[in-house]
Amino acid sequence: MSELSKRKLKMWIRLLGVTRASENTLREYLRVRHQTTLPRFDVMAALYRRRDGVTMSELSRMLLVSNGNATAVVDRLEADGMVRRTPSDTDRRTVYVALTPEGIAAFETMASGHEAEVDKLFAGLSEADLDALTEILKRMGKT
């Protein structure tokens, strides 16, 4: 294994560690401050971006999860009054999911706190650091 290859492996481990630690911090924040989970937050975020509603298949694709996983989260959100399901007028097999007004309000509160937590997580990065890291990650995403 070359020296460059070993350095890439170390970088991968460091990147994974930062990702996991950050995600754990955000999971704990959402659990403690909002009595919710990261998957629920992710579903609500996707629905917030698409206010007109999406099909369950679209939602699953947006979140990169199975239909079953998305359905389980949506079931709980619906029971809590955060989302509503609306059958399609043209295809009875298709159901649209959208946030309710209560869901929108709850998400906006959570999103504000989530953003503040992310800001704290990366407080040690300068604007130049953010620009450089963003550019590097964009390049990596193209491979």
C-alpha cells in the first residue's frame, strides 16, 4: 500500500468519525429538546421543501430509504397530527403526503434549533475553511 493510499484511508476514518459524532450530537439534540428522532426530522424536512406534498415513492427516493422505512415514520407523524395523507384523484393506488399546519410549525421550530446546533458543531471553521471543504466535498461527490 502506498503512502498516499494510507493517508487517504486515515482521511476516510477521520471523515467518518466527524460525520458520526456530528450525527450523534444532532440525534441527541432532537431527542432531548424536541422529543423526536432524526428520521422524523428528515421526513419533515423533505416534506417542508415540497409543501404541495409528495408520493410515498418520491419521499423514499428523496430520503434514500425503503418505502417501508418511510411508511413507518409517516405513520407515526400522521398519528401525531404532523402530516396528512391525501389519495390521488387519478390513481387510487397513489397517496400524497404533506405536512399539516401543525407539522409546518413544529418543523420550523426544530429546524431553527437544528441550524444553531450545526453552527455550534462547526464553529471552529472559518469562512475560508468552509469554502475549501465544500469545494473538496463537491469534487469527491463527482467520482
